Amino acid sequence: MVQSESLNQVFDYLKSRRLGEAIQTLEAFLSVHPHQINTDRLFAIRTDYQLMADYWRRGFKDPQLPSLYENLLQRMYVLCSNIAINYTVRHTPYLSSLMLKAHMTPRDWSPQVIREELESFVSDIALADLEPEHVSEAKKKEIYARHHESMVILFDYILTSGLWTDGFATAMEEMLLSPTLDTNDQQLLISSVMLSSINYFDMAKFRMLVHVYQRATDIFVRQRALVGWVLALHSDLGQNIYQEEVQLVEKLLEDEAVCKDLVELQQQIIYCINAEADNAMIQQEIMPDLIKSQGFRITKNGVVEQEEDELNDILHPDETEKNMEKMEASFHRMVDMQNQGSDIYFGGFSQMKRFPFFTELANWFVPFYPDHPSITEALGKFKSSRFLQMMLNGGPFCNSDKYSFLLAFSQVINSIPAQVREMMDRGDVGLYEVPTEERQKPAYIRRIYLQDIYRFFRIFKQRDCFRTIFSPTDERYLFFQNPIFRSTHLEAYFNDMTAFLIKKKKMNEALKLLKNYGDHRRDFQYYMMAGYLGYQPLESYARALEMQPGNERAMRGYARILFAEERYGEALEMYDQLVAIQPEKKSYLLNRAVCQTNLGRYEEAEKVLFRLNYETPDDDHVNRVLAWALTCDGKYEQADHLYRQLLSVEEPSEDDLLNYGYSLWFSGNIDDAADCFHRYLKESGHDKEYIIENEVDLIQDKGITEPEIQMMLYIL
């Protein structure tokens, strides 16, 4: 998105509530980009600011000063936002084209006229339905075409226009709540408001979206409004200027149902951003099993059918049954992913967005309806196809994917064998249909809408004209980390959300959410998750143990961090306590032995390690720790036997190569040690100096002199 550095500086000053600097910076910008109306408005703000400052400098204490300052900040923000919107639009060719198309259309943009036009459309369709069928269809086609063109222009107008006045927003709010308007129109308008608000926060639009979410009876309108106001939230700009934004959100969150909506929405967005990773997993893990079980194989030239192998049937009579079981398991795995919220169709349908239909911005957000002017011709060809009707009415696809499928289907229908087409017309071709009651649930409606939004921001050719909500630098998608939610009722769900993010391997996101906790919400679970994520881990685990002394998980985490920080004495104390809780847990015994070894308490370590080695002679973990303890204790012959066993595998561990090298060096086998070190350096990519730096204290303790170290480095 094209932005001006000078205007961004103004926003930064406003965010810091430094009104004087903001005025000066905007004046400098307008001296380079003169515009009379903006200059006049800025002059009025500066004049009011100077009057206020002069009054203050004369020593008068004005009780209205804080509210006057707030008012000037808001006036300044509106002015700067309108200038920034105009700058972005005029310096972005695509947005400029939208603005020209919208603003050059001779029409009245007042809410009253817009509402009259939208209501007129509904009544025109109702009247057309009363006509004879052949007349009605022609009239309705013309009405829908004219109306769609009008809605596209309205969509573009909202997107490229400045911030709304409170009066305009109130009128639009009533329009979006009116039962006399078509729900598709209301939903499309909300999407336009959302897009414009994502680029530049607008208090009037935000308030309108919140009110529509609260008051709408149409569930589709309500869910779009929910997504709209959540994605319109800015992390700090609006909140530092508009306390009303904070108050609106706090009031909303007093309702537990709203909190639960936000929890579901956040989880659904996380599933959305995993779409490409899920698609890769489906292509690499699930699809090969599905194809193989059907008698096909994947080649560099595509999917080809395999010939039947009678000999294989004789030698492996149960293989077919096993393949079928594998296929069913893969299929159910994909269904489970979809039921959880994964966008399993993104990969396939992302390739079907090259039709001219998707060059029109509004079409990415318009709900699917059969009378859309761009698809009526294609849909008319397949009125008798039950398969297509099932696909479009009950298929588990978002709106843009339904448009994609229909347009693609119309192009390939002639290449489909007649027999298959007949089966499709009869509905014999299987397709999973989402039950009607499921399609009416808020969670399902939100998921479909979020998939439309995700496709737009990932696929639309002109997506760079907008501030993305899925970028690592913006991360609007992780709205739980927004400070506006701190110390609200939503905090009660922070632990569950953090755990969800950890489960989904979103560690960075989980860490950001942890940093948004208020002090009063930092309970045992918070400190445990903070320790696990490495956020002040030592302090976090210590606080967790203060809250629940003797908790095994907290002790284990605390011991692990102490060990990582080489505080072996303290770590040993923790592992002693853990072994007392579970005397036979091998991981505790091994970690304690490593601590004892690092502290030079070799006999204590070896006593337990020899017992474990006797009980499980092939356990590499035990052998590895024992071999190192023996090396440190100077028992090189016994260590040599274990290292040979560890290195006998096809791909030995890098650490085993390194540690065996030390053992050989300490025992005087220089060439063999150098060979191990060479192999280690090749595998690990480390510099040769790492060999010395890694165990400098132990090397010195073993009596290795500085000349010997230099000669070893020379050999390496």
C-alpha cells in the first residue's frame, strides 16, 4: 500500500498525542502538496490550538482543557486520514481507476438516495416476479445487471472515499439493519466498509460495525459485521485518540456470548492462515494414498492408471483391503481437518481465480447468488444438473470458490464423457453436502466468509493496494494480542487461546499473546506456558513453583532451564527431587547423571548409568550419557567400546562423533581423534575453533597444553 513518510510521521505524533508536532509536520507536507480545503482546515485546527495554548500560558486553569485537546486530536486525525487516503488512492493506479469510475458516475451519494435505490431494487424484483415467466426472467436479468453495476460503483466509492461523518454512519447503520433491503447488498456494503477501515481506522465506521453486530437480526449480516469491526481494530492509533473505541469494546465484552464469538473467530482465522501448509500436507501425505488406492500412480507427467498385477494379487491377497483401509483413513483425516476448520480447498480453488470475473474487486466479497449477471449464462446451461445444484447449494465451499467452480465447469463440460454427464445430471456422482442447519450456524458462516477474505488477500492481483491482515509485519489476524483486550472479560480466555496457538505450532503468536496479559491474569498456567515458550523462562518456572510447590511439570521445566544455563548444581537439586517423585523415570535419571558428570561427581553418575546400561544395553540415550561420563572420568577403554557401538549405525549422531573425538584425544589416539573431528566438522558445518571452545575447561583439566591445542587445530 502506497503511503507518505511525512503523513506516517504525523500519525506517529498523533499516536503519541503530540498535537503540536503533528500540526507542524502536516503543514510541511501541505507546503509540498498544496490543497486549499486541507490548508484551510489545518489553519482552523492550528488557530484553536494556539488559542488554547495562549490561555494556558497566561496561567488560567481551564477545566475543559482535556476535552478540548481530545477534540483537536480527533479533528487532526480525521484531516490527516482524509489526506492520507487521497494520497494513497492518487498514487496507486488501480485505486485511482476505482475512484474515477465511482466519482465520475453522475449520482447522489447521500445515504437517503442510496437507501431509496437499494429498496427500489427489492421492489422491482418483487414486481417482476408477478409478470409471466418469459417476461419476468428477461426483466429480472436486466434489473440484476443494472443493480450489480450500481453496487460495484457504490463498493468502490466507499473504498476510495474519506472518513465518514457521524451522521452518514448513523444513516448507513439503519440501512444495514433494515429488513427492506436485500441481504446480499448489506453484506457487500459491510465488506467495503471493512476493507476501507483496514487501511485507515475510521471511528464512525467502527461504531457502525459494532452496532450492526449488536443489533442485526440477519445472521449473515451480523457475522460480517463481527469480522469487520475485529479486523478494523488498530493496535494503538485509534485507542490513543478515541476513548470511545475502548469503551465500545469493553461494553461488548461484558456479554459472555461476545467473548465466545471472538474465541471462535480467532481460532478460525488461525486455521485460515494455515491453508497453504494444510494444502502442502494434503498433496504430500493424503492425496498419494487416495490415488494409489484407486489404482493410479503419480508420475512426472501427471496421474496415470496402473495395470492390474495378477501376480501381486496372488502373492499379497490382502494388499487391496489394506489399501482401501489406508484410503478411508486418509479420507477421514481430510474430513476431520475440514470439520476442525481447516481450509482444505484453498490449494485447488486458488488455481481457478484467473477468470475475468475476479478482476472486479467487489466480486471477491459478493455472496453467491444464482442471479449474478456474470454467471447467469453459465448457470442456465446446467439447470438440469443435480450435481451442480448440490455443489452450489450445499457444497462446503466459500462464495468465491462456488463462482470459480461454476465458471470452470462451464468451460470443461463439453470434454466430460456423455455417460458421466448423465450421471451428474441425475445426481449419481457423490458429493458431501453440508446440512441446512449447519449452514445457518454462525461459526460456519464466519468460516466461509473468512475463506473469501483470505483468498482475496493471497490471490487478488492488486492485493498490494491494501494493508494486508495476514502479514508477519502487521499480524492483524492475531487480534487477541491487541492491547484493547487487556484487562477485559476476554482475558479469561487468554490461557485457552495461548494453549491453542501452541498446539498449532504458532509459537511466535503464542508469545505475543502472553505479552498482552494483564498482571492479575498471570496465573500458574500463564507462567508454565511462558517458561515453555522461553519468555523469561527461569523466572516463569520459579513463579509457577511458588504458586504450586512440588508440581512435577514446573520442576521439570525449571530443571531444564537451569541445565541449559549451565547451573548444574541447582539443576541437580531439582533432578534429585524429581527422582524422588519418580525413582525409575529414565529421563530424570539421565539428566541427573549429566549434571553429576558436569560437576565432576563421576562415581555417582556411573553407578546409576551402569545399572541402566545393564537393564537396556541397546538404549543409545543411556549409552551416550555413560560414554561421556566415562570419558570425563578418564576410563577411555570402556568409553571406546560404547562409542564404537553408537557410531556403528548408518547415520551416526554429530554429538557422538565430537565426543568420541575428545575421548580419543584424551587417551592419546591423535590421528583417530582428528578423523572424528574432521567428520564432525563436515557434518555440523562448525569452524574448527569450535572443537576447543566447546570443552575448553575439560581440555585443560585433561592436561592438554596450549601447543598441543594449536597442533590439533593445525591438523584440522
